[in-house]
Amino acid sequence: MHAVQGAGARTTRREDVSLDAIFFDVDDTLFSTSEFAEKARYASCTAMHHAGLKLEPQVLMDELREVVSEFSSNYDHHFDQLLRRLPKRHYKGVNPAIILAAAVIAYHDTKMRELVPYADAVRLLRDLAQLDLVRGIISNGLTVKQAEKLLRLGVYPYLTPTAIYISEQIGINKPNVKLYRRACSDLNLKPSRCVYVGDHPTRDIDPANALGMITVRLRSGGRHDGAPGQTAARHEVRDYEELRAILIEQYGLPLPPTAAASTPAQGAGAAAHSAAAPVPVD
Ligand SMILES: [Mg+2]
């Protein structure tokens, strides 16, 4: 059993394995889902208020949080439910369709502006794409939404197109280990030669460990950082530069030691579209 390395730990001990693939989770792994959702929802609540809903945006946010927890984050009609559960006197004289449309517009405008990847994730993916290595995705969520995120984040050009696994499309949800097994078996990969990078201890790390993948837990300040899992990740990192160092030093990947020399440094969470290739439109 491998010793778990704490975030930030460095060692030059080489693992006796050569890697064939590296898979990534999407939400809170390639970008800050929590931060984005909070911004988008607040923009929507503010827009509803400006459209004539006479409750303060913060009050609407509290109600919206309840709606999201009651109907799940992937439910498509949060704003309809929010409005439905409020007494009509709060939007007397205003057509509720206008308030709803204002919310939807604000949400999509925020998505256009704010759905940006962790800059160091894009730099690492860009360098990994130069190697003979499968770069894949194993993600929970709705097919169209997750695919949209890969395009909007600008990471799709660096991925292996046949290595994208989205739970709804496959019919298997995390934490079922079958989702991870399907990805490896479809692509004829040995799990022990595949890395899996995720932020969630029980949805990402435990099942990938159960399959024998090399697990990397990203703890970059996201909402699941403190959550316990059944098993420990093989590696823990705070950012993608730490992961880069592990891939070089312990797995012998011929990556540049840092992308900083070729790309201007950008903070985690900063817009990295300038560093990413254009999104294909076909
Ligand atoms: Mg995640």
C-alpha cells in the first residue's frame, strides 16, 4: 500500500509504473463549480429583483438555495419553483414570465462570462496533449450540460475525443465503480496504469481506488475539501503545478517542469481562455 502524501509533499521516489491515461472529473476539478454557481444565482436573483420582484436579492438567494437542495442542482426549473413558492403580492402587477426571463438571461450571461477553467489545469492539459497519453473525462451529470462545460472551459481541444464519459450518457452514476471500469475497458486500459483526478472523496476517490486506478485528490479550497472518504487518495495536491511535479518526478512523464516560462502566470480560477485553443465549432 502506498503512503499517502499530504498536500504539498514532494518526493522523488519513482513509481514502478508507466502511465497510459489520465482522467479528470469536471466540477470543482477543472473549474470552481461552487464559485460559478453562486455568482450565476446571485446575478439571477438581482435580475429578478430589478424586473419587479419586491424581495431583496439576498432573500431570494436563501430561498433559491432551498429550491436547489430540494430539487437537486441538475433540475432545470429552479427559478420557476422559486417564483411559484413566493406569495404573488411580491410581484403584483408584473407578469411572472418577465421575472423568469430576467433570471434566465442573467444566468446565461454569467455563464458566458464566468465559466472559466483553473488556469493551471489548462496548462497541464495542453502539455499532456503533446504526449502519447489518453486524456479523458469521467464526470457525473447531464450529458448536454457536461459537454457544454468542456467546450466553454476550452479544455476539449486537449482531450482524447473517445475518452469522455458522462454518467447520464453511460447510464451509470458515480460513485458506482462500473462507470470507471467502463471507461478503462472501452479504451482497453489497465486501471493500474491510469490516473484519476477528482475533488470528491466518495464519488471520485473511493470508486477509482476500488478499481485500482492511481488516484489524485485535488484539494484547492472547494466545497468537498474537508469531506472524509472511505479510502485515501494515492496523492493529494492543492493545484495542477503540484500534480505536474508528481507526474514528472514519480511517473517519469516528459513534461516541461513548469508552464510558467511559456505562458504568463495566471491565478487559479482566473480566465485562461487566452491560453486555450479556440473551441471547435463542428
Ligand atoms: Mg467534482
